[in-house]
Amino acid sequence: MRGALADVRPLRESPDYRRLWIGTSAQGFGRQVASVAALYQVWELTGSPVWVGAVGLVHAVPMVAMTLVGGVLADLTDRRRLVVWTTSSAWVASVGLVLQALLDAGSLALLFAILVVQTTATSLGAPARRTLIPRLLPTARVPAGIALMHLSFQASMLLGPAVAGVAIAEGGLTSAYLIEALAFAISLYGVARLPQMRPERTADAPTSGLRLVREGIGFVARTRVVAGSFWTDLSATVLAMPMALFPAINEERFGGDPRTLGLFLSAVAVGGLVAGLLSGWVVRQQRLGLVQLWAAGVWCAALAGVGVVGSLAVLLTLLAVAGAADTVSVVSRASMIQIATPDAMRGRVSSVEQVVGVAGPEVGNFRAGVMGSAFTPAVAMTGGGLLALAGVVAVALVNQPLRRFRAAVDGR
């Protein structure tokens, strides 16, 4: 049982990693709080679900574009400096959110502009931030370090919205945005004292942005372990992402009670958090490719089951299983990609991973909505899960390097 618990040795053994973990955890928590505040503020300003939905586009468009640019920058410049500057810029934007709420500006355009600036800054620094862990920890500790980061992310997903609700109710929007501003300050401290981290580039490495992009895409395309890992994730998310179907299923089976709808989301988060707490067995596995494939398959099968069960308890259990499988899949995928990618390429490959990890679920939710409208929510849920499972099985059958990938991990 002790071996199954999250491996916290990276926190004990590396002060630099410990500061990075604390800062990244604080930033993730603050952004969850601010995300709820932004949705609430847009609803208060407009009363329109369309404008509330537009918040997602305000985040998604600069995220996709700037993450790819950030990947190139991470392979050209000192990664620590890039993360410091982008975090500082995001902190300034968070102060802007506090001020516009404090002054009761009441401007949707101003709110969206600040969110675009903040998302641009965090997206530019995201690939570089992902590459820091392999430079701060020995290879055998990298999976554990990534698992601890994902554990804090799951905790933020669970606690952030609840804290946001209390903060808005008790102190208004200003207090919620202030939490994020303080969180970014902690994050800035977490990276400011890290050592310089210039990418390990060869003398003949390209410096042109376009050549760097082509080189990065070429590496992903020809490295079957990396490409297979991305295809596995895309199959599982694009074809099975369930969130857009939750309100319809809740309406159809449980009378549309908002409390049960909240339980749907909480069950996924709880499952992910439990898997994170028990991630010790994952980070000690050498066959990370097989771990990802099995975890993705469990995610798909569990969601397919959600489409056919009638009991709330069984449905929530399946969602918790899906959340746990998602955590295992993400941790194994991220660990494998960081280990399999040369340091000179990590920024660009990490940017692709970031886009896949964010764009895949968004496209998947759109697919779920279309299928749910064309058929029924139950058919869309079960059909999507089975299609995704078929996709994962196909990747497993044709990609032998992914199945056989072995990482040098600490088995103690």
C-alpha cells in the first residue's frame, strides 16, 4: 500500500522542484477560482449563455496560437527567464482583473481584453514550464514529479470552484480575482530562484522559427512513441469526451436537478484526485506506453457504460473510474513524452502536447453535443465511448514501439 501512494521524494530531495511545485499549484488553484469568477461576471453583465460560452473562445484561441509560439521560444531561449517573464505578465493581468472588479467597470470588452492578455502570457510560458521538471529531477524521478503536478491540478479542479463560490458570495468578484493575483505572486516566487535553463542545442541546430516548427513537427511524426501517445489521447478525448452531454443526461434521468449535475463533475474530479494520491504504482512502471493504452481503454469503457446505466450511484462510480483512468493516462503520457524527447526538442513537443491536451477535449465536447442532438444523449455517450475504445485498440495494434516503450524508473 505504501508503494501505491504518491511518490513525494521529488519534493523532499529537490528544493528547486519543491518551489516550482508550490508555485505551479498556487497558479492552477488561482486560475480555477478566477475562471468561475469570469463566468459569473459575464453572466451578470449580459444574462446571455452565448456570451458565457464565448469565455471559452477567449481562452482557447490565444491558447492554441501562443502555445505553439511558446514551444519555439522554449527551444531557443533560457526557459527559466521565459517562464519568469510570462508569469510576471500574467500577474499584471490578474491585477487588472482585480482593479476592473473593484472599480465596477462593467465592461465586457475590457474583461475579455484582460483575459486575452493573461491567456496569451500563460500560453507562451506553458511549454517552457513543462520542460523544467526533466532538468530539475533525475530521469528516474520525472514520472513522480509529473504525477505530483497533476495531483495538485486535480485538487485545484475540486477545490477551486467551491472556493470561488464562497469568495464571490462573501466578498464579491474583487475577492475572487484577488485570490488569483496572490496565487500568481506565489507562482512567480516559485520560478524566480530557479537556475538558468538554456536548451541543450547543438551548434548546427536551426534558429529560424519556421525551420524550428518543421523540425518539431517532423520529430513528432517520425517518433512513433510520441505520435502514438498523442493519437491515443486524441482518440480518447475527441471521440468520448462526455461533459457536453451531462446536462441532457441529468435532465433525462434525474429530472434536471442541479445538485445531481454537480455530482457528475465532482465524481470525475474525485476519481482523478484519488488516482493522483495513489500514483506511486504508476510512476514505478517501466512500460508507460502500455499503462497509457490500458488507462485510455478504461476511460472509454467507463464512459460507454454511463450511457446505459440508470442508477445514480452506478453512474457516479463509472464517472469516478473514468476520472481515475484519465489521471493515469495523463501522467503516463506526460512522463513518456518528456523522457522520449531530447531536451533540444522538449519545448516544441510540449507545446503540441499542451494543444492536444486542451483542444482534444474541446473538440470532443462539440462532437458530443452534435451526436446528442442527432441521436440521443445515451446513444452519444455509449457510441462515443465505444468508438474511442476502438480507436485506442487500433493504436495499440499498429504501434509496437508505444506498446514496448520502457522508461528507466526507480522501482523502489
